Amino acid sequence: MSTTTEFERSLREAQLRVTRPRVAVLGAVRDHPHADTESIIRAVRSDLGEVSHQAVYDVLRVLTDAGLVRRIQPSGSVARYESQLADNHHHLVCRSCSVIVDVECAVGAAPCLTAADDRGFTIDEAEVVYWGLCPDCTTQNT
Ligand SMILES: [Zn+2]
Ligand SMILES: [Zn+2]
């Protein structure tokens, strides 16, 4: 099955109409994990030709709301997007160069952390960002 067919199926399963921009954005997000909106727009344009910023923003919002794309936004960073893998993975973020790397969930299933006091909430997810310096930046600083 081609990836395009796969994306079309995901859209239909999410009750979304299949459009070329939606398929192109899904492809761009999958090919460029943790890409910011500008990088996704560039990737979509190389695929479809001229597409407006607004069109790509709109598609990203629809796909995020539908749960096909996961939006992550570490504080101080622009929003980044990745395919929704439903694996509850976490992120390592470098304070110096802002690179984002996936790291497996601490215990394998959501929520992987137990709050000391859940205050009556039913918790289904824990979002963790580990901040620090990536190996490249650590080397440069020494
Ligand atoms: Zn770095
Ligand atoms: Zn990730």
C-alpha cells in the first residue's frame, strides 16, 4: 500500500475529507518529525507547488484536532508537529540549539507518571519535556 493511500485512509477514519493539501501535510509531518510550521510549508510546497501559509496552518489545526498530528510546543520554542503515534513518547530538548529528540515513555504506557496527588482528576496522559544540552552542544561548550 502506498503511503498516499495510507494517509487517505487515516483521513477517512478520522471522518475528514481527503484533499491534496491534507495528504501533503501528513506526508511532510511524517518525513520531518518535530518540524516547525515554516519547514512543513516548505515541504508541502515542494510537493504541491504554491500553497498559502494560511492553508497549511488550517490543515495543521484540523489534523491536530482530529488526533492525526501531535503538536508539541516546549516553552520558548515555536510549535512543532509530528505524526501521532499514540506511544506516549516524551521529548528531550536542547537549551542551546533547540533540537528535539524522542525518548521513550518512562514505563511504556500512558500515563507513565503518577501524580503524588491527582486532586480528583482522572489522569490519562503525562507530558514530559527533559531539558538539557545535546551531545553536540555539550562538546562545543567544553
Ligand atoms: Zn544542542
Ligand atoms: Zn516526538
